[in-house]
Amino acid sequence: MLQQPKGRPVTNPVELKEGFYLEIKTNGSNSSVKIRRDSTDEIELAIGQYKNSKIVNYLGQVKAGKWLDGKNKGQKAILPKTGYT
């Protein structure tokens, strides 16, 4: 049986932590995973680790709740709304 979350749902959107973000997809899949790293060296290492077997997309850097670079530059950094947040 699927367990329903208990309590009142969150009313404020959840902001992303500060750091650098990657989006990783398996070839032929629609779902993706976001990975956060603290430095550019760590992000380059992660790109090298996953680029041979997965589709890797650099999303950008988040600082003070905003995207500093990448395709979302200047926008607020919040998690997309899902049913389980």
C-alpha cells in the first residue's frame, strides 16, 4: 500500500542549497537526477565521471537563493512542486 504523507503540506517553496548543480539522465529516459557539488573542481570531476554513460547537463551555480549562471540565470532557485515535498 502507498503511504500518504501526514500533516499539513508545506506552503512555502523549498529553496535550493548554495552550490553548483548538474542534471544527469540515463540514455533513453525522461527522468533526471540533480546533483549538487560545493566547488567547480568537484563539478568537473562529476562531469568526467558521468559523461561516458549518462547525459550530463550543467544547470549552474546557486548563491543567496538565485541562479548566478546557466540557463536559469537571475531566477529564484526553488525546487519544482511535486506531490511528495
